[in-house]
Amino acid sequence: MSKLKLGAIEDDKPVRLAVELPAALHRDLIAYAQTLGRETGQSVAEPGKLIAPMLARFMATDRAFAKSRRGRQPPTTGNG
């Protein structure tokens, strides 16, 4: 079995955001939650809780996004 890109879901204080998903994507999200549950032994009661970690993982591995963010950050200066 191949390793999923998403790992165990961390419990963090959420910010509420309403989104609409196509039905096919929602079915895939449910299937992913079931597969993740089997792989990690951690039941995912609400597949919607996968959306935030999936987006975070996607953005963390997007090289163009990382390059863009590095270009916008001010240079770090040391005090010592």
C-alpha cells in the first residue's frame, strides 16, 4: 500500500469557512477519510476536517508558491 500524503489530523482552533464542493469531490473526500482511517488507525468522523490539512500540505509542497512567499518577506536582521 502506498503512503498517503496526509498524516494524522492535528487538533487546532479552527476558523469557520463555508465552501461548496462538487459532489464527486465530496465522495472522494469521504473515500480519502476512510483510507486515512485505515492507514493511521485514527477514525475521521468528519471528512471536512481533512480539507485544511490537505490545503496546508498542497501549499507547503508548491514550489512556485514558496518562491513567491520568499520574495515578499522582508530580510531578517540579527541582533547579536
